[in-house]
Amino acid sequence: MPLQTERIPFANAPATAADTKSDGIPRLGYGCWNLPNEQAADLVYGALEAGYRHIDSAAIYGNEKEVGEGINRWLKATGTPRSEIFVTSKLWLNSKRAENVARGLTKTLDDLKLEYLDLYLIHWPGSLEAGQNFDGSAAIPQDDKGFPIRDYGADEEDTWAALEAQIPQKVKNIGIANYTKSEIEDLLKYAKIKPSSLQVECHVYLQQKDLVAFAQSKGIQVTAYSPFGGLNPTYGGTTEVVSDPLVQSLATKHNTTPHGIVLSFLISRNIVPIPKSVTKYKENFDSIVKLDADDVKALEGADKGKRYNDCSEMLGYIFFKDEKSSEQILTQIAKAGLTRAQAKVEHLVGK
């Protein structure tokens, strides 16, 4: 078994997850964010054919029907049991009222044409309104000024309890994405089933050492999205991380690609990277190498604390507030259309 498909056991896996192979997550995944809808089915099929056994999806990506087509076509063509692959999806913010969690999950399962998910994550903290006649479809509702419409009646504790209720029939493991340490601490106070996994932006320039160490100390496995940093077109396609001179030199040393170095670095930290690619998915899968201690130490020194993905203004919730100054928060509050009173309720600003 190649390293890429080895499974990291979930310390917090519900006992029922052992009924399948869902009690562990493959060390490398294929990310479906920004996969073009017209290519997504073939790309997912190709990724599975290339060796990936871990597919990372989400309702808000808008391509789960195509992702599901690729998964099911490959399973049928190869005769591979469903239990041999690991599929993640994410609950979107307009499904976070307790009564809507099952609707959001059912829509995802229907689109993917799967009976269950190996892992289901709350995509972000905060909530958006669902509106009338909600069918579970992910959306970002906006008011007449173009600001996101928050749902202040949704409760995180109720959302988590509704997720717990989906285990084991429809979901084998549950977790979170884009949560800070303080938000995880709050969740752990009421969670009957602890999160199996935390998915966050993580790469050489944003190593999140304290958060990763905290999560792992609580038995929460960490998955890294955007492992190449700003290479995702959403961020403008910047190549800073894979063009870093240290990364380039290590790629030469190990006879692999710069992409392989940054993926191997995350894997060396027991973090699961989920790179997305429309052209290099096989190359990425084959590029994993064993880094020595000096390589890892050198890469650890390249951390810049540089975050590329912050949806605060788009979604009307101030994410990652633990690392922001009051001035930054006030600026984002205005751009997100939040009133100072709302921001005060959320403990974003003082008096």
C-alpha cells in the first residue's frame, strides 16, 4: 500500500465508524473545490484511477452531482467496494438550523448518489438564512444592498447535536472546518461526540503550528486545504509557495516537484493535504517523498503566517478573529454590512 493511501486512524471516531474503513482517513486526498462542472466527473474518475482513495467535496462547490458521477462510474468500472474510498463533504451555512441539517445532508447524498459519507464537516462557523421552501441547496443569500443575510437564530450546539444524530446511518464521522482554537474549545464543552477532523488552510507559508498542535492534542485529525497556498485561481493563481527558493531547492534534492515537497511536508506533520488539480493530479499523487529532519526543520522556518482565504466579508461573519487587530475587525465589519450592535453581540468589538 502506498503511503498516500495509508489511513490515519481517527482518535475520536465513533465506535460505529469501525463498521467500514471510515475510522481512518487516507493521507492524501483529491480536492474538488473549483473543479469545472463540465470536467469534474472525468477529473474525479481520473484521480481515483491515479491512485487517490480520498475525495473531498462540499455542497457550496456546486459540482457534487458531477463529483458523484465520477465516483460511481469508477466504482462500477473497477468493481471496487464503496468502503475502499473515503468521501468527505461539508454542511453549508444556510443548513445550520437543527431542522435543516438533515435537509442539507440529504441533498448532498442525493447529488453524490451515495448512501453515506465517511466524514461530514461544518464548513464554517456562523450561519446564513435558509429562506422559505428550503430544500437543502447551498446558497449565499443577500439583501438588497448585496450584503450576506445572517441567521442569528441558528445555534452551534443544536447544529452539532443534529450532526451527531446522523451517525452512523448517513455519516460515519463528523468534524469542522475553519474553526479557531477558541471556537473548538467552545464546541468541546457540549459535544457528546467529539470532532474527528478539522479542515483548515495550511501550507508552508501558513503552518498554523499552535492550532494544529492543539487539535491533535484533542484527538482531532487535521486536513489542509490550499496546500499550495495561493495557487488556487480564487486567490489569483499566485505561485509564491511552490516558487519559494527553499521549496525549489528541496525539489531538486529529492528529484520531485515543488508541489511534491509542500505536500510531503504536510504529510510529515501528520496533516492530510487535499490538493486540487485539473492537469497534475497524477503527478501530485506520485510526487510524495520522504523528507529528512533537516528538510522539515528548514521548511518550518519558512512560515510567514500568510493566509490567502478569508471569507469574512463575503459571508458576514468575522472569521479568525483571534489573529486580527481591532482595526482589521472594524474594517471587515463595515464591508460585511454588520452593524456595530451585531458585532458587539458576537464579541468582535468592545463598547
